[in-house]
Amino acid sequence: MLCKKYRYLLLFITVFLLTGIKPVFGQCAMCRAVLESNGDSAAAEGINNGIVYLMAIPYILVGVLIFIVYRKMRS
């Protein structure tokens, strides 16, 4: 069983993370609405490319890490 101190810490972290989710999703919708309403497709394309770039990097890093562990385990 967790001691009282860690229960309160876990509860605080859980509440903090759950309340922080809505503003993050709201911000993405705001950016998309502003970009679509402007009619400037170059800016919208640039933002979309940036999002894809930021999304791809963690997957590439995890893939490289898995490959390195696989090579170490095989040898």
C-alpha cells in the first residue's frame, strides 16, 4: 500500500494532468480555424509540415533504440 504522502502526490499529478488536457486540444482547434479562415494555403501547409516533423521524430528515435537493443541481444 502506498503511504499517505505518495497518495496525495499521485492524486495531485493525476488531477494536474487531467485538467491540462482540454486547453491543449482547444489550442490546436484554434490554430486550425485561424489558418483555414485566412485562405493562405502556404502558411497552413507550413504548419502541417511542422506538425508531421514533430510527430515523426519520437517514432524514429524509438525505432533506432529498438534496432540497437535488437543488435545487442543478437550478438
